[in-house]
Amino acid sequence: MRSSIRFISEGQEKEFSDFDPTMTVLQYLRLQEKRCGTKEGCAEGDCGACTVVLGEPDGDGMCYRAVNSCIQFLPTLDGKQLITVEDLEDADGMLHPVQSAMVKFDGSQCGFCTPGFVMSLYALYLNETAPSQTEIEETLAGNLCRCTGYGPIMQAARHMYAEQIANTGAKSETAFAEQLKQLRGDTGVEAEFNGRRYYAPRSADELSATLLEHPSATILAGGTDVGLWVTKQHRELETVIYIGDVRGLREIREDDGALVIGAAVTYSAALEALEDLHSDIGSMLRRLGSRQIRNLGTVGGNIANGSPIGDMPPVLIALAASISLRRGDERRELRLEDFFIDYGVQDLQPGEFVEGVRVPRIDPNAHFAVYKISKRFDQDISALCAAFNVVVRDGVIDTARICFGGMAGTPKRAQACEKALLGQAWTEKVIRRAMSALDDDYTPLSDMRASAAYRLTVAQNLLLKFFVECGEPETNTRISTGSR
């Protein structure tokens, strides 16, 4: 392993061997490079003022994505290109079309949030040539503005393609991707800073060996949770092991009728495959976090952190998903529902890590739905999340898997409710009886997001909503009620 990180910024190769492993990219830009166009608003990945764009090789070309620099740690830039708002202006002082459009349509007032909007739109500009209104809105959902409203900014988004220019950097994408590959190399990173260690292995074997040596290390994937430990809780992480560059953990594949997702696969990378399982999953993922968050956050990280309000575990449990765990050379397969033991406690041994999740495809005869309940529609933590997977044959409920998040200390199946359904007719009378059984399944807490009574009432009503939307049993027709 090498002891330095290498990346490209301002069109130049940068190399650092003496770095704080938990310094954020935002801190690096503002405090070390004095590049203050990128702003700090919330320091937790919500407001988008800190948005930058990362470029990294994707096959023979490049992949560009907007991310929140306030929660991404500096060493994770290794082998990537960092693009900030200062980079968009060309050598002659000509504004980029995104910037020009923002000026033309009065998309900025106080200007504090503007660099973040510009960078989100810049990523869209690089990746799309004619985005729909829905895609523009999704792109901007992770950027907050309290001055102009979004009308002028969306106008700028629609008109920024009037002038097409080349991507940042004079080289072709193929040549630039090759430069970054050479910069990263095949060797991982092992560095020390004031007694604190940072590791970025390249293979699962290296990761496994490093974790055996440092079983209490903090595993870092996207940083959408771990970043807040540093920026909000001010923790000092003694040893950090970054898994974002581990070959194999970033793969998605089909295996014997199931979808296998590596632990370091981001939500953005997994979105298409998960949406292919069912459209409701895609709809939920688009509300799980902003595009910047989905570009960093990982499916495996959401599982491994064990949050009772994580949106993905209830869906995966309803789909009968299992996870692969590894410690050294030993592997074991575990039903996902058995992984969550208690609040903050998972069935994970010292030195063991989540390799991936295996998701069976939905039975063609199944009724399936996902519901996310939150105070704000976009980019909000759920008060509760529900997933229903019910197979009805000849008007009789054959199997039922129902899981809720936010109703207990862990994502938890509604076993009493399922029992009340199994072998019964697919009728409203049976459903209402099963609604009452949810009293036996959950004793939810009251907190800032919802009261216990609200959570239980909503959970019961979601079961009824699910039944109503599924339509008549003989037609198996789903009644569309629009967005959830």
C-alpha cells in the first residue's frame, strides 16, 4: 500500500501524504486551498450549498456526479477528479452555460446557495442533453434556496443547453479516464496522521485482513452517516477503513433469479436494478435522499448501520433478502431480518463486515407496495416506512411478508399481522382483523417525527390502503393512486 492520496483538482494532479483522514472535502477547499466558492450551510448533507462534482473512470469514459462535500472525507478523493464552481469559468473569463443561464434568468439573489445549485446543474449538464422537468426537479431537490424560489432556477436549467461546450478538461474522456486510472493504480492506501490511521484497500481480501488487524475500526462507505459523526458529534475516529474502492463490493449482478448488490454500491448505481424489481422501490429511493446523498450513500451502509428508521431494510426484509457476512476467510449467509437484534445492535462479529445483499425477485402473483411517511415529501427522514409483499392464490392469502421501519428499535416484521392473514380470504373483513393485530406487533415510541399513537394508526391504515390499491383478487389489478 502507498501512504499518499492522489487526485486531480484545478486541472492539476494533487498528492498528499500528511492529511487528517476525517478532514472533509469542504474543509480542505475552504481552509487549505482558500477556494471559498463552495459554501457550508448545514454540514450534514441537507442544504446542498457545499455541492461539488466528482469525476471518476467508468469503463473507457468518465462518470460525473454531484456530491455533498461537507460530509465526504478528503482521502476518498483518491483517483478522482474534484470540480468546484471556480473551475467552470474558462481561462478567458467566459462563464459556463450553466452560470450564464443562472444570470440570465435571475436564479440568484443573496448568492449563498448559488454555487451549490450551479454544481448540481453542472452535473446534470454533463450527464444529460435534454432532461425532463421531473429530472430537473429531482436534480434540484437536494439544494435549498430561501430567496428566489425555484422558478427562475428551473428556467435556467431548461435553457442552459442553448450553448454546448466540452466537459471540463481539454483531454478526451478516454484519455482523462486513463490518467485517473494511472493516478489511482492498483495499490491501496495506508496512512497515519497524529496517531490516527486511514486504510483504503483495493480487494475484499485486503479489506478482510485489515479488519482482522483492526476489528474496532470505523468502516466508511459513502459517509452519509459517518460524516455526521464528525461534523455534528465531533467524534475523533481513530482508525478508518474506506471500502469505496474495494473491487467486488461495487458490483451488481444476477445470480439464480436473485439480485446481488455489493456492500459499496451506491443508491444511484443500484436505482435502476432495484426499480426493475418494482416501481414502488424506485419511487421510494427517489425520496430516500437527495441525488447528492444517493451518489454517496450505499445500500450496504444503510444495512450495516442498523438504523430503525432506515428506509431500505423494511423493503429488503419484505422481499426475503439475505446478507453475506465475511470475517477473514469465513463467510456466512444470514436472513436480513435476523441481522437486526436490538436498537443499535446487529449480528456482526468483531472484524466481520457486510459483503453484499441478495434480493429475490418478486413472485409474479404477489401484491407488493412500499410506503414512506414523512413530514416533508422530499429528502426527509421517515416517521415510518412500510413494505408489503402478499401472494394471493384463488382468492386466498398464501404468503405474507410485512415489515415496518420506525415502529420499533429495529426494522421488524409484523408477524402477528401476517399470521392473521395467512390462509384467509383476500377480503376487507380479514384485512381489518389483521390491522388490529398490529397492536401485538409494535409498541412504537413518540419522538419529534411522530407520536406513538400516530405511528400505530398510520401503520394500520397503510395495510388497508394496500388492500384497496391492490384491487379485486380475481383481476390482481392494482389501483393507481399516484405518488406515495
